[in-house]
Amino acid sequence: MIQPEKIVIIGAGFAGLRLAQELINHPNYEVWLIDKQNYHQFQPLMYQVATARLEPASISFPLRKVFQKAKNVRIRITKVSEINFEDKFVSTPIGNFDYDHLVLSIGCSTNYFGNKSIKKFAYPMKTIPEAIQLRNRILQTFEDALNTTDPTKLQALLNFVVVGGGATGVELAGALAEMKKNILPKDYPDKDFSKLVIYLLEGSPNTLSPMSEGSQTMSQKYLEELGVEVKTNTFVSDYDGRTVTLNSGELIPSRNVIWAAGVTGNIIKGFPEACVTRGNRLIVNRHSEVEGLNQVYALGDIAFMSTPNYEHGHPQVAGVALQQADVLAKNLSNRITGKPLKDFKYKDKGSMATIGKRKAVVDLPKFSFQGRLAWFTWMFIHLMLILSIKNKLLIFMNWMISYFNNDSTLRIIMKPAATKVKVKTKTE
């Protein structure tokens, strides 16, 4: 009997999870899926967790649940600290894992562009814990505003600054604006929140710069209709926790800065410098093989693949990650049967963003549209991408309740409990 080859997949994001799913019960491969968390998180709806529209469990799904019926998939929850490419193993706090094939699907983290003070004081939103932290901060700000009488300090509390005019920033700014309009007057009838200001700062000339001109124009129009103050061609040069300094010299007092301005790849120790390019991404060929390394692959946001249509790499979106995983799964099977390998070619099925209730923009390959139909399209597509039927129903129910009464019941501040002191055993 032929011994199955061992594939170690690091990262259970869109690409890593899809690849493992495609290889379920494959007779020739034993799959080990390693991730720091025991769940898959649906990042496109992270902003709804941060603005108390959805519970974290609605956009998370336990990995072990996905692979309950898989005989060849093993899951380990740990962090990979280093990779030894010569001896073909990865190092983790719970031990080393050897591999025949290694797949990196480790995604990206927030890029502060080297500004340590921004990193220290601004709020990121790339993970579920970060989204919960931001939700706590937003809700606590409203409570603090009730007890703040100093006009200067109060305005700093009520100035929310969202940095980055991509889909995440636009959607978050729109959600905050709707919270100001629909939620705060009901939750805080004894407080005037009319002075709450939401700024959206974008370095390029337009919001949603990768999308069509029509979507760029309408997204900014929708935001301004909601009361968001949009500043394009604007960069944050510094933030000390109290004051945002812009490249123009303008100062914005704020205790709430949300950073959605860029990402950088999560490179693990051990990679040769020649493999890494701009944005901390791993250089791969059309088969997703990392340059200069044998049987090592990279998928999704971490992968930099130059093709005729995408000379500067593909967009860091879920569609690319899923399609790359599908092609790699096919190639791994072709490798066993001796069939030729398939080159990756990205099929852009479109992009979209929602700005608020009945306000969204959708770009399809041949045309684009905005407004109510785009909003329903956005909701349908995102529901279809959610893993489980239960999660789809939970999200749909929350959306319908919010649609009809402009409210939700999820505005709960959940602070972490005090950390217990770990007692070491004799073997530790």
C-alpha cells in the first residue's frame, strides 16, 4: 500500500480552508491544517461585528466541525514560529511537523507603514478579537460621552476617524453613520449626539479606488448623504492617541482612530529574502510554487503572482484565494496521475461594497450598478459565502430585524476577565 504524502497547510483563511476541503478523503494525501485559532473567520463582515450588528459567532465557524467526516485531515491549533526548508519541517510551541508539501495561506496583518505611534493608539480590525475590541471601544465611547462635560474633551470623543477608503473603511464609516442616525437617539435620549463626526480619510483621489468610476463617485455620494466627512488625497502623518495630524497640517482631535489603510504579509521566519517582495508577499509562479523552494506553495493574500493581466500581483480578495486553492488542489491530483499542471488564471467575477441601508455599489466584469439592487446583490452574495446554514440563517435574521426596525440587540460591552496565574507542573 502506497503511503500518503503529507501536506501541511498553514492558515485556515479562505485559501487554506478551501484547499483542505478539496483534498478531503483524497487517497494520496494526508492533510494537516495548522492555525492559531480553532475557527475560520469571514473577514468581509468583520465591520458588522465591530459595529454591533452581528455576533462574532455568526461570522466564525469551528474548523473541527468542517472536517468531522474527513478521514485524512488533522487539525492543530498553534502558531508556526519557523520553517526549516532543508529538513522539511515547521516548528511550533507544541512540536515540529514534517511535510512532503507545504502550503502557506497565512494572509496579511495591518500595515502601519512604520509609524509606531499609530500602531500603538489606532484600532485595527483584521481579526475577530480586534473587532470585539473595537466594538467595546465604540460602545464605551458613547457611555463616556454621557459623563464628559468639557466641550473639548467631548468633541475628541465624538470624532471617529476611519483611515482608508477601501471597502473596509467605506463600509465601516457607513455603519457608524447609520448608528448615529438610527441607534443613538433611541439608546441615549438624554444625550445630544448631533456633534458626533465621522471622518473617512483616503490617500488616493477617490474612495474605492480599485472599482469603477461610477462606483467611486456613488460611494462617496452615499457617504456624504449619511453625514460622513470624506477627505481624499489625505494621509495621516501621525497620531498620539489624542490628535490626528494630517499631511496638510490639519489637526483632528480624536480618541477613536480606526486603521483600515493597508496590509502587509505575515512572513514566517526561515524564508530566504529572495522569496519576499513588496508588501511582504511571497513570489510564486503560475502553479503557486514559491520561487526557489521545492514543493512549497503560497495562496491568497500572501502570494505575489505576476501574470499578463496582473503584472503587479492579484488583488488581495477572497475570490483570488479561493480560485488559487482550487487550481492547486487540481494540480496536486494531476501530479499523482501524471497529467500536465494547470496554470492559474484569475477570473474576476466582480467586486462590491455596501455603504448603508439600500446603498451599495457592484462592479461586474461587463457593467456596474448601484443603489437598492446592488444592496440586495451584496447581501445575497455574502450570505452564499458563509459556511454553514445555521450561520446564514442567523445573519439573515439579524439583517431582516435591522432592516425593518433600524435596530439590533447586540450592543453589549464584553470586557475580558482577569487573567489567571498559570501554575507550572514539574514537567514544564
